[in-house]
Amino acid sequence: MRGLSLSRRTRMALILLFALGFILFLPMRIALGMAGLERLGVAAREVQGTVWSGGIDQLMLGTTSLGSVHAGLSPWSLPVGRARFDIWRRNGAADDLSGALTIGLGRIGIDDVTGAVPLGRTFAPLPASSVAMEDVSAYFSGDRCGHAEGLVRAQMAGQFPGLNLSQGLSGAAICDGEALLLPLVSQSGLEKINLRIWRSGRYVAEMRVETADATLGEALAKAGFVVAGAAHVLKVEGTL
């Protein structure tokens, strides 16, 4: 009986050792799939390393590229039922990025994101070229925006005669019912962008320019703006 008991303890120890090894050396690629981050629109060209210390080549959040980043699962979020994947790129360059992708307990979103992200033609024909974030956190709980905070600044690619957007448009992320809302305002206060993003990835972006300048109005009309009262409005809808 004693030998049988020892054998059972040995088998149990081997099982625990195997489980520990699986956890310690779990590939990052498998961990991302197990976490279900594809529901946030997360994709990548290649994923390397372990769940604790890996690399993601060309990380995509919807149609927006975050570039290549280092990544690692934070052990401190696991006891509260969340999988927080910290991501970072620290090269002392303008495209440095830090933050996290988090999922768990009915919520999914981003945490503490700081850095600039190129937009390309994501919101075309809206002339936004990039967005800079400062400590931005936002998550969806079910289909509703559960929480949003942090400063967002959009840089504009196009310039119109009489319209100075060199300082971009900025504002704080907030929740607006089911949608995440980025209410961005220029330095003059005459140009505004309201960007709403839903859990499904659907978005509606509306840019308003208040002006009585006929020359500027003609330039805006050629860019797709339509007159709405005292403002010129450009509305774009799509899916990230």
C-alpha cells in the first residue's frame, strides 16, 4: 500500500509539474487566442515568445496598425479574473507606445494607452492622419461602453485655405450610451470632431466647421462637406 501511495504522489507531482511548465512556457500566440482578443479586432502578422514575454509583429486593432510591439501577460490582473496583456515599444522615438489589451468578467478594452498611432485612411475622407493618446482607458461591458477616460489628440492631414488645424483637435474620451465617444475640439473652438465607436466596431465620425468665409466654404464643399445651418459638416460611417 505504501508503494502504491508513493506512486500516486509521484503521478500527482508529475501532473502538477507538467501544468506548471505549460503555464510558464505557454506560447503568446496560443494565449492571445485563448483570451479571445480577436473580439476586440486584434490580429497580427506574427506572434513570438511566451505568454509572459513575447513579441507581436504588426499588431492590428481593427484596421489600425499599432506596429510591432513587445507583449506580456500581467500576473497581477489574473486574481480578479482579467487577462491583461501589456504592450510596449520604447525606442526613444515618436512612435513609442505603451498600454494594455484587457479582457475578462464581461469586459473588453484597452488600458493606460499612451502613444501616437497612424490612422492612414481609416476614417477617409475625414482628413485625420494620426491620433495621440495619453493614459487612455476604455472598455465595453457587454454591448455598452462601460468606462472611458484619457486625453486624445487627432492630427489632421489636409489643410484648407483659412483653416488652421496645425495644433490638431483634442478632447477626453467618454462614454455616450452604448458608444465610446471622442469629442475633439480645435484650439479655436470652431472646428469639432465627434467620433463614436460601438462594441461591434461600427463607427460614426462627424466633423463640423463653423465659418462664414465663402472661400473656405468652397474648399470644404470640394472636400465633401455639406452646409448645415452655420456650419459645414462631413459625416463618415464605417467599421473598424
